[in-house]
Amino acid sequence: MKKQFVLSVFFVFVLTISTYGQEGFAAKAGFNNVSVSVDTGDDFFGDASDSELGFYLGGGYNFELSEDFDIEPSLLFSFVDDLTSLYIPVMFKYKVADKFNIQGGPQINYLLEDLPDGEFGLDLAIGGGYQIDSNWFVEARYGFQVSRGGDFGDFVDINTLTVGAGYRFN
């Protein structure tokens, strides 16, 4: 079932991208730090939290909306020891200078692990990027969990820091 979901998302992503004039496909990879915080419900012991370092890879398309604004949907696979996930960020980019941009937007995440509930999550991601040359760029962003489906989301927060580089095929 999870493989069908991933293939369906990828198919819709490619189909959507191909119907618009693309500004450039980008391959991306980098490091991520996934932080999980669990509300134990115990005032005496407090909350439990942990973070793990992993990596991500994937791709996206950049669309130029105007001289100052771009939008870039991406499909990223995150690999951390106990929490493999699929991220679908849709970043709105504002060019604050010739090579610098700030980014923000929604980010859907889907846990690919066997969990009984709460596979889907919605984050708000913010960050920035630097265009090194016409092809290479670096970017970093932090995704704050806004909601997670099911009972799992009532007591678990999953936030993600990503730092990576990419190559844009123009």
C-alpha cells in the first residue's frame, strides 16, 4: 500500500510539473536532523525528546512567478535510522538579493515506517538559499509540525532541519 502511495504521488508530481513551463529541474541532497518530541502526559517527568541525523535526496522544479518570486515544489526522501519519510515541500521563494532568497511554505510529510496511525503530517517550513552559480545552489530550512493525523499526532511532534546542496539543470 505504501509503495502504491509513493508511486501515485510521484506520478501526480511529474504530471503536474510537465503541464507547466519549467524553469529548471533540480537534483538535491543533504543532511537532515529529525527531532521527535513526545508528550508523556506526566507533569513530574516532563516530555521525552530525541533527534537523529540522517540524509535526504530528491528533486524539484523551480518556476519563476515574477522577477522577485519563485515557487519550487519538491519530492524528497529522508533516511534516518528509525524514521524513513517522504517530504513534499512547496517553497515560495523571495529573492532578497541577486543570489540570496528566503523560503517559506507548506510541507507534507508521510512516514514510510509501519505505524498504526499518524503517517501523514503537515509542516510549515522556513529557510533560505544561496545560488552559487547558474547551476549549483545551497539551501537550509526548518520544518515545524503543524498537524499530524490520527491519535499519534495528539502527543508526538516531528520537526526537521535540512541543510543541503543541489544542481539545477537549465
